[in-house]
Amino acid sequence: MTATESATTPVVTPDDIDAAARRIGDVIQSTNLRHSERLSEKTGATILLKREDQQAVRSYKIRGAYNLMAQLTGDERRSGVVTASAGNHAQGVAFACRTLGINGRIYVPANTPKQKRDRILAHGRSWVELVVTGSNFDAAQTAARADAERTGATMVPPFNHPETMAGQGTIAAEILAQLDRAPDAVVVPCGGGGLVGGIATYLAEYAPDCKIVTVEPAGAPSLTAALEAGEPVTLDSVDTFVDGAAVSRIGEFPFGVISSMSERIQVLTVDEGAVCTEMLELYQNEGIIAEPAGALSVTALDKLDIEPGATVVCIISGGNNDVSRYSEIIERSLVHRGLKHYFLVNFPQEPGQLRRFLDEVLGPEDDITQFEYLKRNNREYGAALVGIELGSATGLHSLLERMEASRIECERLLPGTAAYEYLT
């Protein structure tokens, strides 16, 4: 099968995935399947982490990109390739361009972290041109498709192509080769659907009793929406924080595969704040630097009904995380855990009011982490934005009671409201 997208719906078979494994075997890493003592003790199961962050491009995306590009004809190679990506697939394409000697243009949205942009150029070097356009993946993809139509270059889709999905499905073949028996469950992150589609295809043949769980960020549940509608639909809005899975429309081809196996694939969504908490846990306990999409699978463990002693494989899909994002990651984690709260405090313009607030309102384990006076409209009162970090999430109720009893007027800003999003 060539890299040109078929007009009919193609089928990926386990044999295609085995062929892809042989094709890319000398290029990709056979990544570790690492036991997590922390998560195993937490769940009562044997939790194994499939470390796709160990690839040369720090994500599984190299598998699909290289598998597709290695099959290009001579004419297609000379015409070059074009792709769109949130960052990880772009690195796989860039790596393949340099390795195979193919020129490529790579379109990424403006929200792609700088770390990923830098790595794209490092992997592709003189073989690739990086084009930043649009505010999300879909805008970048539209621009890339227009480029391909204009220039005759071959599109290398990040998920909506059988050869991409076959390459990504090689992870399942690798897992089975690394274990003495099939796992009881495999937990897979989902953005465009190519990874879960490939893994599900292979496991359906060689481990039919293995449960497959796929996990989406709550801010970009494109698979969930498609299953409810019975077909792929475009989400009205997407939270781009989990950039590796922030896809507004599931791929038509992966959706066809996933929906045909809906009885054996469980679909979950997890909150972005919970993802941040697990990213920090992975770093501090396992020493794993996971990007947000890379932590989706382990974040979902809290939602799974896991039998004691079961063997569960979680795909750590990528580790391309920009260190500059950690302040936001910590912030989102604190909010999710109920430890960080914001208030508008209307201080009377009298001496000693801040001291009164500290004495009457703040608890002994509470800490002010942000204090910013806002524009005053009169001389009697001055409003301030106050961020408070609690010693314990259970301390919120008593904090609110003390605020109610104080003569200093306090208004809590709730996550999801316009005021909260604007002020924080």
C-alpha cells in the first residue's frame, strides 16, 4: 500500500502491524516495560509502564511516521512530504526525513511548546522547514493539506492513515513479546485515535481477552463525542493544555476501527488538573518526565475497576514537556486537589485591615501565594485579588466560615467562570 490516502476505507490487519514492526525495527527503540511499585501498591494490581518517552523523538509517533514514509515510491520521495502536528508526530516525520533523505515541510499550531519546535528542527536539520500557523492542530492541518495539493508533496497524517496506525500498533506486538502472557488490560491515551486503533487491532487477534481502555482529556473528548453521535464530529472548543491529545475531531479511519470494537474498548476522560497531578507524581516518584498526553493513561487508573493481582500496561506516550510549563502544571494540580483558591477581597481603606485579614480569616496552615491590588473606584474600599494555598483541602469549609464572619467582604472565584479565567 502506498502512502497516498485511499478513496475506500482501508483495513489494517495484524499482519500489517507485524510487517511494520519488521520495517521499522532497526530504527525505533524497543522501549522498556517498567514496573511501577507506587502505582501497583496504590491499585493492588501489577502496573507496568510502557516507556515510549524513551524513543529518539521522545514519543511513539516515530513508529507511524517512519512506517509510512519508508514505503514511499522514488517519485514520492523526490516530491517531498508535508505534515501537520501538535509537535510529537512532527518530530517523527523530521527524524524520518533526515534518515531517509526526504525533504519535508512541517506545519504546527502556535500553541506548540517551544521545546517541541526546537526538537523538530534538531531532528530534521536541513531536511525540514518548520511552518507555524493557526491556533490549533486543525488550522495547521488545513494549511498542510493546501500545501500538499499545491505542490504535489505527500501528506503524512499523524493518525488518519492505515500505515500510520499500523506503525503505532507495533507497540502492542512489542508488549506481548516482552511479557510471558497477555496483560489483563492496556491503557492507551487518545487524541486522533491512531494509537488505540492500532493497539486494539493487534490485541483483538493475539490477546482477545485483554481489556483495552482509552483515555481522553476532558477538554478534548473527540472520541467520546464521535461515539455518542455515531460518527466523527468537530468539537466546538478544545482545551489545548494536553497538546499531544488536543484534537477537535477524531480521525475517520481510526474511528471506524474503534467503533467496530466498541464492546471491548472502554473510553474514559480525565480532568486536566488530575493529569498535572500525575505528571508531578511520575517525576517525583519514578523520575519520568512525561508530557500531559504521556500521563493520561496513569491518570485514568483511579477510574478503573481493577481486579487485585491483574496485570495492567499503561502507555507513557511521550516525554516532550517544556520545563517552562511546570509553573502552570503545579498551579493546575493544586486547584484540582482543592488546595489553591482565589478570592476578590474588598478591603476597607483603614489602617490594619490586611493584618485583620491575616488574623481573622487565614488559618495557621494557609498561605497567601498571590496578592494584587486592583483598580479602586472609591476611597473607602480597595479590592485585591488574593490567591490562598491551603494546608489541606478539608480546610476550605472553615476558611469560608471565617470569611463569612469577618467584616471584610470576600468573594470566591470559581474555576470555569469568566472572572476566574481572566484573573488567573
